[in-house]
Amino acid sequence: MAVMHPAACRADDSRGRRHDEPPAPTRNAFQRDRDRVVHCTAFRRLVYKTQVFLNHEGDLFRTRLTHSLEVAQLGRSIARTLGLNEDLVEAIALAHDLGHTPFGHAGQEALNDCLRQRDAHSSGFEHNLQSLRVVDRLEERYPDFDGLNLSFETREGILKHCSRARAERLLLSEPDGPACRFVDGTRPSLEAQLCNLADEIAYNTHDIDDGVRSGLLSIEQLDDVPLFARLRGQVCSEHPRLTGRRVLFETLRRMLSQQVYDVIDTTRAALAASGVASPDEARRAPALVQFSAAAVAESAPLKAFLRTQLYRHPQVSETTSRARRVIRDLFAAYVDGGEGPAGAPGATASRRARDVADYIAGMTDRFALREHQRLTGERLFDDASAADAASFGPPLDMRAQG
């Protein structure tokens, strides 16, 4: 294992948890965070939440759970080489998508619209904020506090994006919390920066695999992307007899490796040039975990290709349009129709809307589809009732939260 970099986070120097707890006898603070994430309810639900393709569309497509595992693997590998804290990287990576709605970004957009239409003063819905809300408040596993009571460093990494207005709201209840950096202009830890890039490496590469598997993308189309075409050309030149999916897999393996090594080399140089010698110095510096300018330029056509040819493919758009309708109908039924579990007695309309948003965000794709069919009598997807919802249990409980 590489020697720990001076600017890496150390568990013994953690800023601590929101609620004091005695240390675990056999695990450091970040290992404990990781274990709490893995054992929580929201983590298990990720196996039935959409990455790009809805869960019922195929057993081999990536879900939020498999994506999170891939991000954790990539992050740990890079962290080990750079001398960053592997345990912290893993904890952040496994928790970073806990707040995602069913149906991926389509579900998030629909739920955000529902909240803003209901209350002009609402901060709306954003999955990074919701991930923090899950680990801080919504999980119910411990007798003395809500949430998972994770360390500051893990929570800081979970809150990947946040507008200044939303950050200022968070700071009202936690002045020294993880939202500070969105107001004072600092950066998160090096480990959190690394997780952001590992996330990007994972979805850029693996969405290609799922797109080809679905039949929505072809190798011929991908050859219009210079990065892919160059690497596939290398594979075919070195292995002229290779055919079928082996060509694709070897091309994607090289794509992953190239991005990983680029981050390692570029970050090493940036760390050396910066001279940072503590986690707080790294937070005050410009982003240090980074791709090279050449890698950013080469990946831009790939991102554009995936956006136009996969994420906005007519078949995907049709599916996500129906998914948005599921979220909107559920929200209306729960807020206005008296459906769903009871919220806080005497709750205001805005509070009720937020409780409903928490409830819907905690649903799996399958549960949401079954609930929609139960409430409306409509079956928007052929396999909407393929799974027995009772086998998955209800989503996160709605409850009074101060």
C-alpha cells in the first residue's frame, strides 16, 4: 500500500459525528461509516433503482447499486495508488446515490417539479441533498438518534452539488456542516474529489455497455466517437481474430484504464505542485484530483454522444416520460388524496409535501409502479406487476421530523 499522503484524511483526525459515540473497538471511523451504509435500508433499495434503464427492462442492466459498487472499486484503486484514504473513498462512493428517486434522473426532475409547483418557496428536490437527508434523518436504525450518524468527512463527500441558496438553508441548522464550502468557496476533501471523478469514469464507460446491450447503440455508431474508435482500433489491430462482445469489453476495459491512469498521473503532478500538507490545505486549494486537459477534451464528444444517442433516444424518452407521470400521479395521490402513510399530525401543506417527497424518493422502481397501478388502475409498463411488492417492503417511513 502507498504511504498516506499528508493531505489525505485520517480517521483519527476526523471532525467527528453529529452525535457523540464511543469509538468502535475494531474499526476506524470511516470503516464504521462504510459498514453503516452497507447495512442500511436505502442501500438495499438501490438494487431496484434505475441507472439508465428501468429495472424491469432487463436483469443485466446496471442499477444504482451496481453503479455504486463500480464507483467504490474505481475509487479505492485510485486512492491506493495516490496514498489517499481508501476507507473514506469507499464510504462516500457507496453512499453517494442513496437519495436517488426511482426512475433515475427522470424521477428526480418530476419530484422537483412537484415540490416547486406545490410551494413557491420550496427548495425543490435534488438527489445529493436527499442522500445527505437519508443518512442524517430518514434512516431509523439506532435508539438515540435519527439517521446513520456518519462522520463529517463522509457526509461532506455525499453532498456533491448544492446551490448557494440551499447551502445557506442547511447552514441555519448546522453552521459548521458540510454545506459550508458552497458558501465560502472551498473544496471538499481529496477523497471526495476522487469519488466525483470515479463516478464520472464509471457511468461514461458503463453506460456504453448497457446501451449496446439494449440494442439502442451499435458499434458502428460508437465509431463516430474518436476515443472509442481509437481504442477499438487498437484492440482489433492487436487481436485480429477477436469478435463479438469481447471486442466491446476489451475496448471498454482500455477506456476505463486510460481514464484511471490519467487521473493518477495528473493528480500526482497537481499535488506535488501545490505542496499541500494537510486536508484543510487541500480544501483551500483549487481542485487537485483531476483529469488532464487532453482527457477532458477527448471525453467531451463521448459525453455528447451518450446524451444525444442514448439518454435522449426516443425509446428512453418514452420510458422516462411515463416514469415522470408515475411520480406526478403518486405525489398528487399522497398529498391531495389522503393516500400513503400518515405524516406528522397537523403538518402544514409544505411539510406534508416534503414528507411525501421523502416517501416517494425512497421507493424502488417496482414499488412505485405497483403503487401507481393500485391507485390509478393503469398499467403503464408491461412488467409493472411482475414483482410482488410485498417482498420488498414499504419505502422509507414518513414520520414527524423536527
